[in-house]
Amino acid sequence: MSLSLGDAIVLNAKELFVTAGDLFRSIVHTAWNTLKKFVLRIVDGVHEVLVQIGDVVYRTVLDCLASVSHAVEWVFSKIQVAIEDIKRWAGFLFNWADIVRTHKVIKKVITQYAYHSLSRIGDLQNYVEETFDSLDDKLKAWADFDFPTESKTMGELTASTRSKHTSYNDPQTHYIHDKASAHLQEAELSTQPPKPESSGWSGALSQLKDLATDEGKALSATVEAVKTEIIEHFNELTLMEIIKRLSAIIGSFVLQAAKNILSKTLGIIKNLGTAILESLKEPIKIPILSTLYKTIADEELSIMDLVCLAAAVPSTLIYKAVTGSVPFADSATTTALIEAKDFSAIQNMIFGNPSLIKTFTIASEFIAMAGLLFDVVTNAFKLPYMEKGEPHEVPEKIRQISIPVKLLILMPNYLQPRRDSDPWFLKMDAMVTDFAFYKTCIDGTEIGEQEIYGTVGPYIDYAISAAWTMPAIAKIFENHSVTGSKSSSFTALTTSLAYDIAVMTAPIVWNPLVDPETKTVIFAGANAVIMVASVVRVATGGLIHDGD
């Protein structure tokens, strides 16, 4: 039997056209010993395969990815390199057992952090509601302020013969506040988080429409309160009483509306984020790669697995090159990490083990390095859409892949120990880290496909990154002021600051009004900065290992 490319089978033989799948299955299972010649040729741009078995020539066309994958698997099988052999060869070269363990640890850590971060939205909702309720109380206290002014009614100011109505001479703050907030009960507003079953853009849109309807009712009730409590008694109230009532009624409406909108929006983000995380764990089918991954990791391939495995390869190899050991050995500790039920359990294991703290501190730098490189790759796929200024047109899979990539980049941030006694810049860093993750989650949903979101999204990226520079700069100054500060702290913070600055170019590069050539130059420069940052991440890991 001979294999060739481009030459023809010159035979006086019968020729039959068959499908690629049938042909390669037949060769693999029954006809290998009788196969005489195998030819691959291109005719008018079409890839054809001609196979001579006995005196019959079989012709097929490689017209789809499945046909090509059948051909590749057949070639592997016939030169005695089956998928199991590939696995053993790759395992020998890259120590797959070590890489798979790293992959599983990475997947567990970023997944549990993601769910933990989304669960913190409930705390944020409570904080928002408490804050606005506190402001409402302050409004009430202000309305009770004793203004040093003459208490003449509007009727007395306009008609001196009209007597002032005594029942409105001395309004009480509780009365004003109750009237000011009456529209909330009348409008029957719902401040509960969105129901879990409401997911996707349609569910979010439905909830926003319900919110708009509720606020419309509240506004009508507010107008009615102004009419009944102020306009109908206008001549019976002093100027200060009118100001107090109007301020209490309108102020309460604004505060409660803001509270409801923020609380509802946070609930929508939580539900959408949870839904998108679940979708990232769903199996995907990639010819050859899915089968290979199944044999390597003994589980189905998903987008989350694909990104984590891709990050595990360089991070494991670099960790071994720098430290001379594997990041996560085959031990009970690693098994416990992989089987951790939540992020708190992971944090307890890490910060309760000094050796594990150093391992994660170093490994997270290399994992973030991989995330930064993947970010550059995904940005390359976004280039055509960037030139047109249409971020909402970026393919769904690219936007979804960006979610685990962002989680890789953020790992050094969220693996830090968090305490109530932390200074303001560490607390702010933790909060902005969560918001950066939330923003990337929303990008990957159907909301990210909406044109209006494509317009405001880059400005949200800018705002988050601009806010992030504050704790980064504060930590650099704090590190500089501490005696015996380490170089690794400075390089890590500088890397974070560089990444923030690169992301802050989003409003320019995604602006459809900016010249495409100008945007391309800025876009390339930003990605060059990200690539340099990835290299500095590797240096940071090495400095940490050396104790600097």
C-alpha cells in the first residue's frame, strides 16, 4: 500500500463514490489489508480522497469538519498512533498527571470564587437598601429642622384678611414622612430579588418592564400626594411647611426608586451570572479534542475545562521550571482542594497552611500570566468588530470564553485574605474585583448582544478600571513606605496597574466615530502592554519563590 498527495490512481478499475465516514470506517474495520493505494488531491479547490481496495477505486470528498476529523483519526490509527498512544506520549513529554491536577484545581478555585462572588450580591443588595433607608431617615430628620423664619401662610402672604388654618400650623415630621412614603404602599412595589427561573435577556427584560411599571405607579402616587398634601392646602401652609412636605414627598420617591432599581439590577446580574456559569460547564463537541480530553481528564470537555486546561499547561511547566517541583502534588491536600464544596473551604485550606499559601501565591501569578495571554488572543478575534465599533456583535462563544479568561487574570486579587480590619484600598480592591467579574458575566449573556449595551459597555469597563487604579496606586505607595518591602509586591502591583490602563482604552477603541487606523494602533498598543504584563507576572512568581 502507498500513500501519496496529488497524484492519480491510474487503473482500469471500477470507481465508486462514497461518503467519507463510510469509507474510513470500512478501511479501519475491514479493508486495511486489501488497500493498495491512498491518494489525497485537490480538484478545483475541493479536497478529494481516492482509495484503491482490490480492483475498486473509492472516491470521497472532505467537505466538512467531521470528514476531516475522520481522515485524521484514520491516519493516526494506521500509523499506530491511536488516541491512547497520543495520551501516553503527551503524558511522558508534559507529565499529564501533574497538568490535569493543576487544571482541576484551577477549575475548582475559579468556579467556586465565581459562585461566591455572585452570592455576595445578596449582601450588596442589603447594603444598598440599608444605605437608602438611612438617607430616607436623614431626610426625615432634615424635614424636622426648626427653621428660624416667620411662620406666615401662603394665604397670609397673598391675602392678609385670610386666617391661617390651625390644623396645618405645626406639621409633624412623622406625618410628613408617612405621607411622603405612602406611594410605596399604594404602588405595591416589589423589592424582592428576581426569581431564579427568570434568566437570559428575555427574563431580565421582563423584570425591568415590571420595575418600570411599578415605578410608574409610584410616580402617579407621588403626584397624587403632592396634590392632596400641598396643592389642596396651599393657602393654609407656610413656605417652610411647603418646602418640607415637597422635599419629603419627592425625596422619598427618588430614594425608594433608586433603591428598587439598584436592588432589582443586582438581582438580575446575580441570576444572569449564575445562568452563564452553568452554561460554561455544559459539554461542547470539538472533533478529536473532545475525545482526547475525555481520555485525559475522564470528564466531558466544556468551555470552562478548555480554558482551565489551556492555562494549566504553561502554568504547570513554568512552575516546575522555576521551583523544581509540581504545584499540586498527588496528595490528600490536593484532593481536598479539588473536592472543596465552596470558596470559603478553599480559603480556609489555603490560609491554614503556610506552604499552600506560597504555592498559590506563586501559581496564581503564572495562571494570571496565561489569562493575560489568552486575553490578547480573544482580543485578536474581536479586531474586526472593534474597527466597526460594534462590541455587541462579537460572537457569543468569544464573549463566553472571556469569562473564565477574566477569572484567570483576577486570581491573584481574589486569593488574597480578606478581613474586616483591612485598610480601605484592600476593601476597594475586593469590591472592584467582584464588579469586573460581574461586567464580564453580563458581556457573555444576551444582554451583551444589545446595541445599547454595546454603546455603554466600554464606558463601564473604563469606570471599573479607573476605579481599580486607586487601590493599585495606594498599595504601591504602601509597599514603598514599608521597611523591607519586597520587589515582587512592586512588580505585581505595577502589572495590575498596566492592565487597568490597557483596559481603559475601551471607550476609544470601541468608538465607531474614531478613525479605524487610530483605533487599531491604540488597540495594538494596549494588547502589547497586556503581553508585557504577562511576562512581568512570570517574573513576579520567580521573585516570590526567591523570597523577594
